[in-house]
Amino acid sequence: MSYTLASALQLSVLNYGITMAAASSHENFFESCPASRCSEGGPEIRFPFRFQSSSPSCGAPGMELLCSEQADTILVHPHLGFCKVVSIMYTYRMISVIPIADSKCPLQNIITTNLSTEVYTPYGEEATLISCARELRPKSQVHVAGPISCLSNRSQLSYLISSVQFMNVLPLDCMVVSNGILIPIQFQNTDTNLNETAKGIIAFGEIALRWSVPNITDVCQECEIGRDTVDFTLKLGKHSANIAPTMASAKLRPCFRHFAYSHVKVIAATSSVGTFLVLSIMVAVVLCLALKSKNDEEIHLKVEMS
């Protein structure tokens, strides 16, 4: 019984030491890596993102942002260059950006650029770029956007059509130019009119990127969803969401804790030294008493046998 008690107490000591150290590290993480913004109305920057000037431990690898002189939030995309961050949706692991570089035809720039990186992949509703010899006059604008002036001329007019639209309903003088163009989904807008949702990518080259850093960002997304920060419904191609404007840091702690704990295993083993030593002494005393008790029993048995 004494050995069992000693073992249990020893395990409790180890667990307590690690827990206290990890808790202390979590608090230090929040102090060292607080959520922030480039401007009052700008997107909130927090884990897994970090400012380029902050410690690498404040964010996931490859997810650095910076502030421009105009107080815009900037993402440096390997292929698009400097991009202005329009919004960050942590629950969906999605960031919307607009390339800063001037372009006579932003949509053409997006179509011809490789948008995928080690961290980011493009995301959205698929559309197809078509070219027609005459103006389209659809009964509904739900699946059609255009004509797109920078891609059109006197003989050909360019349009974006939803990929769910069947080509056989289009005039025979229309031809496909490019497939798989991703239109950012407007989660906060239930309007599925392509002529509206495609305005950003046509006029400014706005795109949506999903981020992924294995074993880090997936855990954070589970945390975001688990804390009831969003009510997301996806039915019959209609998207609607009620996204909390700002998430309290307390709700984010499980996500931060997972990341912080993976960075403080060594610290956890060496922190809270004073408390650990005191409890270790208690374990030692219990072990000594247990050994003494067993020794006394053996002596007593020897005396009886003699």
C-alpha cells in the first residue's frame, strides 16, 4: 500500500510540475504574442499569423504579415508579391487578399499566376471564362458575370459563368477560354448572384486562400469551431454564416495552449522548481517510511521464526 501511495504521489508531482509550467508558459505566450491590428478597422492578427517583426514562436511557419505605411495589412505572396489583406476568417482557415501591383486586367493576372504555395491554396466557387461573338442576354444573372471589358474586344465578349452551368444552354458562338477560376465565396452574404460575387476578382483580382500547416492549423480550426464562434450552413449551394466580430482571447486559449505546449516541453520539465522540490521531498519521505516499515516487518518475522 505504501509503495502504491508513493508511486501515485510521485506521478502527481510530475504531472503538477508539467501542468504548472505549461500554464505559466501559456500566460507568457499571450503576453508576448498579443492579438493586434495594423489599423482600427483592419483584420485581427493573431495565431497562427504573426507580424514579421515579432518572434517566430508567435505564429506558424510561413504565416507572416506586415503593416504598410498606409496601415494596411500586407501578405507577401511568393508569386503575386505584396497583397492587401481584405479579411481573415480563422474558422475557415481563409484569408482574402488583393494584389497591390497595378494591372490593366486583374482577372487575367490571376488566371495566369500560380496561386498555390506551401502554406496557401486558392479556394472558392468554380467559374469558367468564356468568349462569345455577341452579347449574352441570359434570363437570370445568377450564373453569369460580364462582359469583362479588359478581356473583350469588338469581335469577342468575355464572361465568367458558374461551372454548374451547362455549356449546351449557351449560344453556339461561345467558346471556353479557361476553366477552374475560383471566385471567393461571400460567407457573410447569402446573395449567390455571380455578377455580384465576381466583382472583386474582376475589378481588383481579389482571391481567397486557405492556409494549412500540418499539425498546427488544423488543431486551431477545431478549436475555433469547438468554441461556437461561428454558425455555418452549407445547403444546395447557398452559403450563410453568422461570424462573431471579435473572438475573446479566452475562447482562443485551447488553440494557443496546443501550440505553446509543443514549444515548452523542455521548459515544463524544469519550471516550477521550488514547488517540485517540495513535493519531491514529500515523495522521498513516503518512500523512506515505506522502506522502514517493510524492514521492520522482515526483522519481526525473523525474530518469530527464531
